[in-house]
Amino acid sequence: MNELMQLLPLLAGARPVGHIGAPVLRVHTDTRTLRPGDLFVALRGERFDGNDWLAQARAAGAVGAVAERGLAAAGLAGVEVPDARAALGELAQRWRARFELPLIAVTGSNGKTTVTQLIAAMLRAAVGEAALATEGNFNNDIGVPLTLLRLRQTHRLAVLELGMNHPGEIAALAALAQPTVALVNNAQREHQEFMPSVEAVARENGSVLAALPPDGVAVFPADDAYSALWQQIAGARQVLRFAVGAAVTPEAAWAGQGRGEESERVTDEPRPCPARAAVPANAKTSTPPAEVHAQAHWTNGAWALHLHTPAGPLQARLRLAGRHNLHNALAATACAIAAGVPLAAIQAGLEGFEPVAGRSRTLTLHRGAQAQTLIDDSYNANPDSVRAAIDWLAELPAPRLLLLGDMGEVGAQALAFHEEVLRHALARGIEQIFVTGDWMQRAAAALQAQASAQASAQANGRLHACPDFEALQRAALPAAAQAASVLVKGSRFMRMERLVQALQAASLAHAHIHTPTTEGTPHVA
């Protein structure tokens, strides 16, 4: 990465210090995991200052650093800049500009990580290790630059997740990523503490479309309340819309793109997206026409998908439960098609996909002879994602158990939103509901008081509020032993994955206790 070192003096306000004599292998921001050959970027936060750790970075093998002060004293070469965080973004932007490859940017209120990882699976099926993808939750103004700085000349395709919780963040991240394909997956009630309305969320996420070049491809759902807004933002750019079960522009209008043996074979060369087709004037649609749509039914633990795309028809099985994940699968498919990924690679990505822990992951636990379905959707929560998860749980075998933690960043409507999701769970017939967190407890108390006043048993007897996580866990474990289906969900700060781990451990302990020995007698650990 000698080319990267050439960019350092170009950073705004940069003052070179010494000379970096060794090649840079990686850009990194954490001295605890620094490796020899890394370029260290000394970031400042509320509780830390990377500029105080330059000596440790040198001891760990850093070949240079981008810092705000102290390079000479630490014996490190590099550049000193007014703002290391801004410099990291600028460095990533300059580095990205050196690469010509299809890059997909993923935004939206819900499903971003699932869609990003679905796309990544498709890209890897097409080009293997020549695909670059966001890892973990690297979707902010630190994670996106670090991902871009992993780009190498060997990469052929890339997908990046862009996240936000304040106005202006998506536009800033998109300017760094310089996407050729951009997705707005949806607009829902997220970050309401900082975003004044869902329309504001839609506009914020939609700003990624404005970052596309004139020949870029905008991807968004055909049937969202804000589809017209995103169409307006996309302007004259090519558009691929998707919807579950929507009428589709006839494939013939796409001039046979993707037909024949070549479309069914994974190749090293991504193909360009076909030109946008016109919708026939006599087309009959129940929703706005979508260039990518599918029919699906759930069978034998997977969705059987029949997709219709501009590149031709496609059948695949998707082991990702929940109707909302059909939407995510179509979003990923549309993005992959826009990036020129062959149908065979899209099929392989769909069929080989394994959900990320905490995000729509379905686990099978065993309690004696009975199998139990555990839905691990514990990573995050907002009102709409919780409602979607409850709808998913409601379709599973009874008795069902819902374990909920607070939803964060919901602003002034916190109590109303928490009451709403609990009412929805009760209305969908969930047999037992256990909650914890300040807002969940308040919402449960309000509903229970209403139920008592109305002499109704809808909430009383089914809805249980726990004062803290430990109390929730003590109550949940015996309740889960009686359930056929369990859902765990809450915002990140609630750390609800601890409950998933406890349920898994309880299942393993139960299986161990009841496993017969060779003599046919129970073995107790």
C-alpha cells in the first residue's frame, strides 16, 4: 500500500513528520489489536484519546500514524492533522477514488445488515475473495472508512452498509463510499429521538441515491409509502424496484438479458445491469410495478422462492424465516443484478446464506423429545421491526413466548411506542409475554391497569414485567421450558443476546441430564 502513503500529505491541514519507510499493510484505530505493518489513526472520543497511545502503537509494530499531536515524541513517522477522525474519512475517500468497481451501498431503517450479508454471499459466489463487504457493525463514520481502506486492486465487487442516527450522516458516508448501486431498503420509525418524522428518515436514507453517478442504479421497494420520493431523488438514473408478489415488467422488455447458459454460470466477470424497461400501459398491477418480484411459500424450514428479474427467472430456497426477510432477499437480489452478478451466483448466495447472530437467526433447541424454535432477533429494535418479529412469532407453533427489552432512541413517543408493540403482541395471540427495561415496564403497567379497569384478562395473566434483566432471566427459563416457539428482541443497549445464550445453555443442560448412558440409566453431570 505504498500508494496510500502518497495520499497522507494531501490530507487537509496535514503536516508530515519523518518518513514512513515500510509498506503499510492495514489501517487500524485500536492499539489493542494493532499488528506489525499497520498505519495507526489516533482517534479521540469522549473517554479516550488515541494520541496518548502513540508509543504503544509503535511498540506494537505500527509503521506510521495519523495523529493530532505527539508523533515525534513517540518516534513515529506520519502526518499530524487538525482532526484525525475527519482525516480518516478523507483518506478513505481519496483511496476509494482510485478503484473502478461496482460498489453497492445499503441504507434503510430495518434489515440493513441482513441485506448487506445476503449481497455479500452473492458477491462471494460470483468472485470469491475478490468481493469486499462490511464486517460486523462497521457502518458509521469510522467503520465505513476502515472498510473502504481494505480495498485492493484484486477486488472486483464491493458492498457497504451505511448507518445513521442523525440528519446528514448518510450523505456524508455516501460521499466517502462513492457507490455505483444504492439501496434504500425501507423507511420506518427509527431514531425518532433525533429524526423528527418517518419522512425525515426516508429523505435521510434516500440521500444515498443522490450520491450515485449519472449511470448509477437506484434500488428501492416499489410498494413503500416513500417510493415516489426515492424515485424523485433518483431523477434520471436507472431504477430497479422490488416487491413481494408485485406485478413485474415483462422479461421480454429487457431484451433477453441474462438468457442462455452464460446467465446460469458463475463467471469472473460481473455483467452490467440491463437498461431500464418501460412499463406497458395496459399492465395490471395491485402495487406499483417492480422490476424484481417473487412468489414464495414456506416449506420444510425454508422459503421456496420463485423470482422474476430483469436477467431472467430464478428459483431458490432461503433458510431465513419471517415474511420481512422475503423483502430483504428481494432487495439483495435487485442490488446484485444491478451490479452485474450472474443468476447462478445470486441463487448460490440465497441458498447458502446463514443469518448473523442476533439478526433474524432461527435456532432449534431440544428439550427431551420436543424441538423448540428460538428466534434470536436480539441485536436491535424499533417499533416496526418489533411488530414484524411479533408477526413472525405469531405464525409459529403454540404455545409461544415473547421476551422483550426496551427500544432505544424513540424520543417523546417512547411510552406510546412501547405500549403499541405490547398491544400488537396481545392482539396476535402470543400466549406469554415477559418484558424488562424502564419503558417496557411502564407500558406493561399501563396496559395491565387498563385491563383491570375493563375486567379484561387480555393483559393480566399473559403480560409480565420484570424489574431487571436478572429477574427476566429467572422468569424466562422456566417459561421457555413450556413453549414451542420463543422470540428474543430488544435494542442493542439491552444486551438481550445474554438471554439467548442462557436459553441455549439451559437446553444443552437439559439434553445432557436426560441423555441415556450405555447402561440405559440417566447420566447427571
